[in-house]
Amino acid sequence: MSCSKPQATAPGPARTDGLDFNPASHMTPRAPTRTPRALRNGRRVKDAGIAPQGVYRPSYNVLTPDMRSPQYVQMSTAAAITLGVMPGKMYRCSCTRCLNLLLTYPEGCRANCAYCGLARHREAERDYADRNFIRVDWPAVPTEQVIETVARAGDATPFHRMCISMITHPRSDADTVSVLRAWTARISPETVPVSILSNPTTMSRDDVVRLRDLGADIFTVALDACTPELFDRTRGKGVQSPHRWRTYWERLDDARDVFGAERFGAHLIIGMGETEHEALGVVQRLRDMGGHSHMFCFFPEKGSLMDHLPATPRDQWRRVQLARYLIDYRDVRIEHMRFDEAGRVVDFGLPPAELDAVIEDGVAFRTSGCPGKIREDVSACDRPYGDSPPSDIASFPFAPGKRDLRRVRRQLDLPVVSS
Ligand code: SF4
């Protein structure tokens, strides 16, 4: 069995300017280049027309088969190992409790988000199913095989949640419905609840209602950028991508109305140029709506339009990570916190002893996302090493130990408690 450690890709150039945060002025994406016509829209794969044979593991040495949802879905390396379609193990954890199913098409995602490995500007360089995403390969597996494997395991399944991840593609809405229908026909939501990672750009409120009626449990929106300007720069007009800040918030409003409190959330990437105050303003807005924020530390993806930029400094990340947890689960409000002139958190709004107890509990520093079967503030979606190398973990995919927490305290510039 191979030890499938996630690639410890160098997290972009280190900061040399002494700043302990990523300011907007330093975080400009490259402009996308034009793709030659002959390589657009998955033409290479469609022209070759190779029929897929079972599981496809991304390889640059073979022609990529023509795979499409709903017959095929892709999944992270961690999910493929946990499902048993790939050998391997993950450093310090039992892979993942979340089975993320990513819709797949030769045309790929038609959006061009600057930080994303799946973005359209990579068409010439790599076929869609072969693109690295969150730094790992995403094997493609027949949907029927996935469902059969999980259904057969019954209550013994290692998965606490399944998540259908939509992309920007004209078939994405209809195929999400097909995958969800096929799943719920065999697997009870009590055994494995389902989340939808939506694509607001192609969806309407009716789509949100339909997904709830078909048994989805939680609806999430990958807002990713924390301000309208950063959103436009990284996933809108700035990179010839179709997304609009307003549309994303409209779907979040729909999710609040349709799925209800505690049953919706938004992804946010920290360190793309927002201030800590701006990021936590969005966290508070989501909390006031009844939802949660799921946070990712910016960690440049090779091949993306932001792969030349520095990863989020750990001190910035830890401050936002801890403050987000306090807002989401400890009833602290942004108004209780204090910020300096650069928008950095200087006071978390809790008495020192209470803050110490939260830090020692460790959950604040674990991967955030939709809950599983452990407790409401522990995410099923643990995304092992999705936002950092294992040597310098940003989001812990397991309960951090005493040594981990000592390191976290140093990163927060707080006294280290000896024990
Ligand atoms: S819509 Fe999602 S999958 Fe598509 S490029 Fe943007 S972040 Fe990546």
C-alpha cells in the first residue's frame, strides 16, 4: 500500500516584507491567456471519444476518456482512499469522513476563478479530469459504483456526510438532481446526510427548493472572496469569469428561507486581500442569517492564476480562524472584538480564561464545514491538508494534540501553557 501523503506543494513565495497578513495590493491574479480554439470546450477529449472503463485515475500518459455526470463523478484522493477505490493512507488521520462527489464533463467548469485548479483557462494545459484541485488528483468513478459501495456498507460506512459539488456547466443543475435522486434511492439520509455545494450562477430559487425536496440536508455556497471587489477580481469580470457577488448572496437568502437556520453555509478563503475585519464581517452576517461560515486558508494552487502569490501567514489565519469559531459557536459578536488600524484582531472579546478554554478544546482550529456525527461544531468535511502542507497545518483534519496547540498559541502570539 502506498503512503499517499498529499503533495506538500511549496505554499508560494514567503513574505519578505515583514507583513503578517496578505494585503489586497499584493494579491493580484495573473491575467488569463487565450485558449486556442482547437483546445476549447474539452475538444481533445471529445474528438478522441475514448469510452471509460471503470475507475479512472488521472494520468498524463494516457488519453483522458470521455466521462460525464451523472454517469461519472470525481472525488478527492482522500475520499477515493476511504471508499476503497485507491490504495493509500493519510498522515495522522483516517482519510476523510466526507464523500465529496464532483460533477465532471470533458468541457469542465466554464468559470475561471483565479485561485482554482479547475478553472477554464487551464483547458490548453490539461484535460478537465486530470487537473489538480486543492492540490490533489480527483479520480473519476462510475456513480453507480460509488452508491453501491456506500449502500453495501450500511451503517458501517466511514462517511458521515456526502456532498455533491456542482461546477459552472449548463448540465450541472439537472445532473445534481440525477445524482441526488440515485443516491437517496439507495441510501437513507439518516445513514449519510447530503450537502450541496451549489453553483449560484446557474441556479434559481426553484432549484434550491427542488434539492431540499429531494432530501438534501444542507445547502452551501462557495462565496470564497470576502468583499465584492475581491470577488470581482478573482471570480468575476477581473478574470473573464461569469460570477456575480449579488447572485451568490441571493442564493444564500434562498438557502436561509428554504433550508432554514443551521442548514446552510458559505465557504470563505482567508488571505486573498481582505482585512480580518472584512472577513469577520461576512462571518457575522452569515451568523445573523442563521448560517455558518466554512473557512479555507489561501494556499496557492499550482497552475492557477494565483500560484505566484504567498500563502496566508499563519498568524493572520489563526486570528480569523479563532474569531470565526467564537462568532459561530460561542455567541461572541464582531462588535465585542477589537481591531487595529489594519483591521487585525487585537482582542477576541472574551475574558482570558474563557479564551484559554476555547483554545485548549482545539475544535476552533479543526477544518470547518458541514457537521457529521461527532458534534455540531466538528465538520464531517475534514479535507486533509487541503489548505496547507502537513508540515505546517492550517486546518487540522483531526483533534489537535498538545504539541499542535502549543504551536497554535505561538502563532497567535499568546503565552504557551505548559503541561
Ligand atoms: S466555479 Fe468553482 S470549480 Fe469552477 S473555477 Fe470557480 S471555484 Fe473552480
